[in-house]
Amino acid sequence: MAHHKSAKKRIRSSERKKVVNKMTDSKIKTVVKKTLATDKKEELEVLYKEAIAILDKGTSKGRLHKNNAARKKSRLTKHLNKVTAVK
């Protein structure tokens, strides 16, 4: 257990950051899964825009590596193009 005031503060702040980071990771995973599972054109376009925004925000905040976000966006774009080309 921490004894110094600064160490106690570091524990509190890291707990807060852990909660926010976990929320962000969960949100990213959920929106990507939802987008890839959808085959309706109109719904897909809305989810796609939301997913791209969340991925970009995660990248700018340092939650995701830029290449990881780019790979996910590429996968989503391929899915969007496949669905819109067919229907």
C-alpha cells in the first residue's frame, strides 16, 4: 500500500483513467462489430460514420495506434463498399 501522498494520488488517478480507457475500448469494439454485422445500406452508412468518428477520436487521444485505427477503418470501408455495390 502506498504511503506517500503523491503515490496515493497516482493510484486514484490511474483508477479513473483505467475506467475511461476500458469504456473507450469497449465502445470501439462494439461499434466495429455492429457496423460489420449490418447489411442494410442506410443503417450501415450511419454506423460507418459513427465508427470512423470514434476511431479517429481514439487515435487522437492516444487510445489506439494510428495504423490499428487505419486497419479497422479500411475493413469497415471494404464492407461498406461491398454492401452498397450489391444493393
